[in-house]
Amino acid sequence: MRHNLVVGPFVARDEEQRRMLGAVLAKRGTAIVGPPGVGRTALLSAVARRLNPARFEVVWTAATESSRHVPFGAFRGLLGASDRLDDARAFAALRAALDRRAGQRTPVLVVDDVHQLDDRCAALALGLAAEGGVPLMVAARSGSGVTGPPAPGAVVALWKDGYLERLDLAPFSRAGTAALVRSLMNGEVAQATVDLLHGWTGGNPLFLTELVRHARVSCRLVAEGGLWWWRGPLTVPPRLAELFDHELSGLSLADQDALAAVALGEPLSVPALEAVAPDVVERLEDLEDKGLVRMVDGKEQLLVSLGRPMLGPAVRERLPRLRRRRIAAALLDACSGAAPDPVTRARWQLDAHGPVDAGLLMRAADATCAHDPELACRFARRARERTRAAAVPLAHALVELGDVAQAREVLERACADARTPSGRLGPALALAAHHCWVERDPAGADARLAALRPTVTAPSATAAVDGLRALVLLAHGRTGAALGVAERALRTPARGPGPAWARLALAMALALTGRTQDAVALAEPAAAAPDGDGWSRESAAAVCAFTEVWRTSDARSLAGDPAFGGGPGAPGAAAKKAAGTAGADETPDKPCPHARARRPEEPGRAVDGVPSGPGGPSGPSTTSGATATLLGGYLQWVLGHREDAIARLREAVVQQSVGRSLFRTEALCWLAVCLAEARRPEQAERVLAACPQDAVALVPGQRQWARAAVAAARGDLRAAGAHLRGAVEAARTAGCWAVEVEYLTYSAWLAPSRPSDELAERLAVAVRHVDAERLVAGAEAVLALSRGGGAELLDHAVRLDVLGMSAPAWRLAERAAAALRHQGRRHGDAVILVGRLRDRLGEAAPAAPPEALTTREVEIASLAATGLSDRAISDRLGLSVRTVESHLTRIYRKLGVHSRRDLPSVLRGA
């Protein structure tokens, strides 16, 4: 009989299918062994579907717990209902039944859940495998002797004695998770969401499939920016809840209390667990063997966590309210000195419905604001019952939830209700930050801070006002003014977050002005400063990471850095940790499109009424998920990996589009530039048009730069040059030498031949103010291009290649090859370098050398390739129609084409 299966999409098991097919074709067979939910049955079905029905007859059967108690139970459909079969007759009858069904074809026996076979069926399967005439494909659960009765010895002998090839099936890797979710959603999925789902499910295909299907029905997965994003709490789908209920229902009350305690506070120390369930410690190893908990060695004691991420929500959802209240109170008593982190202790206080520590709740609200704003709102609202100071973290959480108007109202009311100047300072600073980074009005924020400055006298208060004002000025593109205010704030020693904000503003300004070594020297200690808040520490870490791209001797070495979205600290890791400890009726992790997940850390305390930070809590000195995605996209653009850069920057644009985002303009413009360089100017224009002009921009001239890239992609080099001149002027006016160097270098590469003398002169002046190796190398390569010496061009191309700057190195090497055409070995070196870089970048070989066209011909050919008519080109360039026609005639002859329809492919190759 065929096993009736309803399977979902099958992905990411290509190697396993290849091995299984090879074993069947060799008339041996395979045994798939793996834990529940990894897709053993789905893999059997996928391989069976790929077998040629003209050659093979696939016969399905499945063993169950019930069939195990019936002699020959799993094979009854093949053997018939006779009760007089002995082992020998049964084997002959089974073989005859298989041959009868197959006819002239080869029978393939598929046995699902082979570990459930009774001893007599197991002996028959072993006999078939030993005889070798019938290939077997079987699936068995790993660890069956721990979570249930052990598999019969004859079943184990199938792979132990080499009759079948054993194939251990593991959960999906992160890439496999992404492939399955994309297939289920029929579209691209944000990497942050993939990371979250992988962390929750451990890559288990069954859990993933059920979770994603339930999320579609419950609108947990939403489309934004062309990607699918998870939004809302982790809830266990009904089918998985049934599985967990079946697993948990057989536990004793003490074991259930222990699991509930771990679910409310993992990782939990053994003494704390013993206080809730005194007798459970002796049973921890048994619970660990069942996969319900796992024990790890902490710094000073043994810690207990749940065995699977989704087990936490399952336990919490079935936990009655009074029982939760009792266990939370017991945990508070057991951990009276300190909890694993302030967020966990704050949760216990809410669950226990007893007295609360308002300061603890405020710190917990700050720590959860970015990745779990609903929970942060709960903390802040409860704290606000006891202190007005909780208005600031409440407003931050409301902003993350998208309720900007209510957040402003909360801060304005807090300012009006404050009874003392120190009590008014915190909400006033938060309100100014709200104007700048939420309402995107840095000018209004500056005016508020300028009016606030004369009203404060305490050193910590004046430092806070000046430090925040320096950041606001920087966000408004006034880099020079920000430098002055930040330096003034740092002249007088002060406590509180003000000095940290000033150091951050100064580090950012120094990086933009080209003094990257000084910027890093200031930002590195700021990223780890104990007196700094999490927002400034994280931003300082971002400054270090961004500046490192400009300074590094090989940008490729940064690809695995967590600051750029690589390695163990990749985006989503912090969210996954938070998800394991959230309550069932809370939002355990709120990975909205703008989620910036952070680990719960101890925020710095307020000093003289100054809040912890304009952007949120204290945290680790590393970039968050959203910032890492943005920096990773920029790094991939630098490396010439445009498609990877586009994928990351699409996510970054969505993540930076709401909340208190620093880099909204930068994310948008970097994406538009990448799309334009990938010859998708229409998409780039839509990206720019979909987002209005933003007054907050740390890097001046970004929008003009993006428009220049789009114009260049459309072939309108005149417009591109005009936009780039505007970008260069904006950078120069702000005193941002490093940014000016980048724009001038970009402008030089748009020229069809060597850059103009004016550009070279300006670049030579600007680069003297910059100490970043990558920027200097790119600028010096452009200056060499202006001189035109072939050997010098080749030397600079080699240098750029060593620095990981593949795209400009390739273009420079092409110019060098043209200049060295008659110089023997040096020309050969240039040609080899061109080929290697072209292959690395995935570029096609040119159909005709670009030097064959003049500057005007390049302009006209590019415009004609976009589909513009001769009249439209003449209007655009200010030429007569006859002149355009003459130019096109020469262009067609030089490029060896016959019409403008052939131009796009030829120009792409060139």
C-alpha cells in the first residue's frame, strides 16, 4: 500500500537526495535517522517521487506504536490476514507480494518509523536487506531508546552491519531555514526574520512549517519593502501545542513546576530551581535525557535552560495564572540578591502582582524597548504609577510601537507636571531628541536645546544639554558647529550621559572630517564606557565599524565581523536570547521591521534628572541588528558585491524607516546607489521617490550622490555631474573632507576618459586632510588616472585589489591594459588582472573597447540605449536632431551594431 502523505515544500536536502538515489540505484538502500520533525518522511517522499516509475515500483508502509503489538503488524497489508504465518513463510509471502506488485520493475520497500516495527517485521526487513534483491528506504527516530521503547536489534543491524547506508538527518542550517521560509511564503524574507525563526525552531522543518503557516493566518508575517517580516509575539501553533501537551502531560507536578520556573527565568541556577521545586534536582538528568532541559556550567554555578526554544512559550501558555503568580513570587524570594538580568526580575515582579521596584522597571523598559516595545510599555506604565520619571522610557516604547503622537504627549505632560528644574530636565531632553530623531526636525530640536541651555546650572545638566545638542547639530549636517559644541561640553568634568553624548558627536565629526585615527581613538573607549548609555555606546561602536571600512588594509577581512552582520553576533542573536525568557501573555520578542534587538543590560542611572539616553538603554558595545545590516550592506558595496549589498540594504531601509533611527537617509541613498550601479535605475528612482526628503542626515550630500548615480545609470552624464557637484559642495561646506574625497573619487569614475584637471586639483587638496587608507588609495588612483601613465595605473590597480576594492581596481586595470598595449609583459600582467577581477565581479567581457567612443558619443549611446528618441536626446543635450543622427551613425559603426536595440547589451559588456 502507498503511504498517503500531505507534504509541504521540500527544500535544502539536495545532497541527501543524491546519496539516497545512488544507494537505491546500486540496489542497496538507505536508513534515514534523525530527531522528530527534521523531515524524515518528507525526504522519503521526495526521493520516491524522483524514482523512474518505469523502472521502480515504490511500496510504502509505516510502523506505529499500535502495530508494534501485532505480529507482522506493519506488513499486514502485504502479507494478508492469515494467522498461520511463521517467519519463513512470511518472508516468502512478503517477497512474492513485492514481486507481484513490481512486475518487470524493481520493487523498492519504504518503511517509515522503522524503529516502531515489531521483532518479526524487523527480522523480515533485515532478511530483505541481506538478500539484496529489494532496495530498502527506511526512516528511524534517533534516540528512540531514551524517549520511548528501543528499536529492535534487527532494525539497528540494518545500518550497523552495513546492509543500508545510514544517513543522519540534522535540522536545517540558517541557509536551509531561509530556503524553506521563502518557499512557504513564495517570496523573499528579511534576514532578521530568518534569524528569528531559526533561533525559535532550531531549524526543525516541522516547527518551521507549522510556525510559518500559522503566522500567515494570524498575520504575524507581514510584507514591507518587498520582504516578509515577523511582527508580534511568538505563539505556539495549535498543532505544535498538541505535540508539546502530549509531551508535558505525563510529567509530575514537581517536574511541571520546575519547567515553569525555568521557562519564566532561564537560565536559572540550580539553587533557585530547588527553591521552587525542592525534589526536582534529583530528576534533572532524567529531564535532560528527555530533551526538556539542558544544563550548562556558568561562571560560578550550574545553570538550567529549556531544551528547545519553543518549549518556553508552550510551557508558559499552559501555565495557570495563580500558578504563575506563585512560581514568580518563589523565584523573587530565591533570587533576592540578584536575578540573571534586570528584565527577568522585572517580569517576575509583574507576574507576582506584589510590590515593584520602579527603578528596576524603568531599566527593564529601557533594555527591552528596541526589541520588545509592548513589554517595555508594560514595565514603564507600571513604573509610572510610582514615579513621573518613567515618562521617558514610556515615550521611547510608544515610538517603537509607532504611536508617535502619544509619545510626544507623554513627554509634554511630563515637562508640564515636573515640580523642579531637575525633574523637568529629563523629559525636556527626551522631547528635544524626539523632535530630532522621531519627527525628523533637527532645527526644532536645536531651538529647544538652545532655549533650555540658560535654565540649567549643574555641570552634569549643562554637559547633557551640550552633548545632545552636538548630536542634533551633527544630524542637521552642521559638522563644524557640532565639533565646537562637543569640545565645549568635554572641557568641564561632569557626570551623567552628557560627556558620552559629546564624545560620540566628536567621534562622528572627526570621522567625517577625515581624522579617522582620532575618531577611532575616541569612539573605542566610548563604546565601552561604563558611564555611557546604551544608545551612545552602540552608536560609538557603529562609528568604529564604519570608519574601519575606510581605514582597513583589506575590507574583505571584515565580512565575518558581527558589527557587519556576520559571525556569532549576527542580527537576530540577541532577539533569540530574549525570546527564550518572555512570558506567554507578553510579547517575548517584537521583531518588527524596525527591530533593533539588544541583550538586556544594566542601563546607567540618571544623574541630576538626566535620562539614560536619547535613544534608549545601556547595552553591549557592539552594533545592533539593524545597524549591522546597514553596515554590512555598505561593506558589500565597497567589496563590489552589489546583489548582496542590495539585499542587506533593502532590509536596512525598512529597519531605519521608523523609530529613533540615525541612519535613515544613509540606508536609503546607499540602496539607490547600489541599484543604479546594478543597472536598475528605475528601481533606484522608485526607492528615492517613495521616501520624502529627510532633514536628518549624518553624511552630507547623500541624496545628491544617489541622484547622480541614477542619472549616470540612465546615461545622462551631464545631470550626474551636476548632482555630484552639489554633493561635493555640501560635503565641503560641512567640512567633511572624507566625504568630499569619496564623492570626488566617485565622480572621476563616471568620466569616460581621464578626470578633469579641476576635479584632480580639488581631490589633491581634499585627500591631504584624510588619513583613511581606502579613501586615500582610491583618491590616489584617480590622480594617477588623470596623469594617464600605464605602469602607474597598473600599480594602483594592484594596490586597490589588495585592499579589496575590486570594482575600481578592475576599471583601473582596464585603462592600464589599454595604455600598455605595446609594452609586452606589463601589458600581459594588466590583462591577467583584468580577467581575474572581471570574473570576481561577474562582469561580461567587453564587446568593444570603451575608448572607441568619444565623451559625447558615450552620452548619446547611453541615452539611446534607454529608449529615448533622437528628438528627446537632442532636447536633453541641446543638440540638433541631425547632429544626434550623425553621432549615432558613427556609434553604430564603431561598436559593430545596426540599431539602438543592440546598444544595451554592447554597452553592458563595455
